[in-house]
Amino acid sequence: MVVVWGNILSLIGNAFAQAVEIVVFEVYDHELKITLKDGEKILSGSLHTYEEKLEEYGFIKISRSVMINPRYI
């Protein structure tokens, strides 16, 4: 589950990331893969669950299963 406080996202338990550290959110086979500047996290879930909040941080949906952070284009 992703919980958001300001620009800090709680990805899994005690794993935190700032929105600016997230490069890509993508879904394959019911797994949500979050690619960070320094690694990745795998969660179960759908992109739709996080889409609205990610758009507030400037993320762009480029397909049904991928949202990107334009800072890394």
C-alpha cells in the first residue's frame, strides 16, 4: 500500500521514498513495480489505486499500465 504525506510516499512498511525519487510506476501480472532512482519495489495492486495522487506530483500516464515521472525523461 502507498500512503502519502506531503511529497513522502510510504511504499512498504518502513520503506519511504520522496515522489521525486520515483522514476516509473508500472503494472505487470497484477504486480505494481515502482522503479526508484536507487532500486525498485514490488507491490500487489493496480495502478488505478495510485493514479490520482501520482498525477498531483506531475506523473504522466503513458499507457494503461505505466505512469512516468517526467523529471527522468
